[in-house]
Amino acid sequence: MTTLNLKHIITYLFILFSIIFFSNESVYSQKKTESVKTDEFILITDNQGNILDGDKKDWTYNDKSYNKINAIENLFVNPVNDTNLKNQPDWKIVDEIIGNKLLLKWNTPKGFTCKGFAVERIEIKPDSSESDWVEIDYVRGVKTAPTTSKYSYIDKKLKEGKYKFRIKMDMNDGTSKYLNLNKEVFWMEFPTTLQFYPVYPNPVKEKFNVRFFLPSNDEISIFFINGTDTVYVMKKIKLGQGFYEKSIDKNTFKYYNEVKRIYLTRKSMRRKEYTGDIKFE
């Protein structure tokens, strides 16, 4: 009788275990199926980078800053990386983003001296005129110049908008000359974290564009998996802070026509990956 009861108990436990196991396996399989990303969730963009449809959570960008940046295409200009101005020509102003400040830098040649430099700025508006130039600071000139002289100024008070800058050089004889920054500066509240923006156009036919904002100097790699091969868009490239854009052509980067995930990694954050799904038609 005891043996019979023991057999019944063992049989009962086996049946119960089987029910629990297959039930859990079914739930796991269902969850696994639900987590698979299908084409309808891939973020779709047009030829200008505007988001049309899809899952925005698939990318690491900030939606608020993306809309502003996308509206100002000229922001996507690689910044000056050489802060020592080793190769910068004399009589030329360059600008660089430093945190949320704008750094202006210029050189004067050997032997050139002057009293100083008035840094002037104008905000470009529909009704702005030459009378709207404002002196925002003054940088003293060197008295003797045995070598090339290097000057710089950091503008810490920029608000969102579009600006021009120039330097008024006050000469020793009382005259003045102007040195202009040969570009317009589009200014906004720059992100404090890396922003990996959706590629465009997506889906991709023959080429697409990758865009990202780097908040500080770093070493960057961008790649995707092509079958069993890793295709690098950028590999261990050292970049300064700023906005970057790179065009990817199918003739250069051979890839298959299937849904893929593109990755961005930073040397300073070894275990962090920034990702987004793209589809090749």
C-alpha cells in the first residue's frame, strides 16, 4: 500500500512538474516573440532627416534638441580640434565649442603689434543693421612680437540665436582695422550628453547619413554587422566636442539589404553602446 502511494505521488509530481515546465516555456517563448522588433517599429526618416514614424525609444537622442538641430543644418560642422592653433593662418578667426561657451581664436604674425582688440558681436535678425554691432569685451595686444602672437576670447553669454563676430584691431597710430569671422554662428543650448541621432533617409536605398553630437573630446567608433563581418563607418577616430555628420554609400560600404542595428561606442565609456535600427531596401 505504501509502495502504491509512493508511485502515485511520484507520478503526480512528474505530471505537475511537466505542466509547470511547459507552461513557463510557453510564456518565455511568447515574451521572446513579443520582444522581437519588426519593420513597423523601425524609426522612419525622410531625405531631410525629419522623423515620419516608428519607435523613437530605439535611439539615444534627446527629442527636444533633435528638432532644433534638424532645423539648423549648418550646426552639423566639425569643430576645430587643434586648440593650440598650430596650423592656423595669421589674420584668421576660428571658433570652437567649449562646453556651452563659444571660444574665438586668432593669430597675428611675427612683428605685428597693436594696442588691443575689441571683440564685437551682432545678432542676426530680420531688422538688424550695422549699427547693432556691440563691443562685448576687450583683449589687450602684445607690446613686442618676436613670434606669432595667439589670442583668444570666450563668449559665455550667448543666448539661442544666430550671430556674427568680428575683431576691431586698435593700431598704435590711432587707426583701426577689422578682422571678421567668416561664418555665421548658430547658437543653441547644446546637449551635455552624447546624442546619437536617427539616420536618414531610413529605409535606406543606396546611401544614408549618420549624425551625432559629442559633448567632449573622445575616441569614436561607428559600425554595423554585415552578415558575419563588422563594417566600420568610423574606427577609433579622435574627435573634439561638437556636431558631426557622415555620409555612408553602399558602393563604399558593402552591405546586405536587411534590417540592421548601427552602433556607436566611445573610448571613455568602454561598456556603453549607443544604438539604433536601420533598414536597407
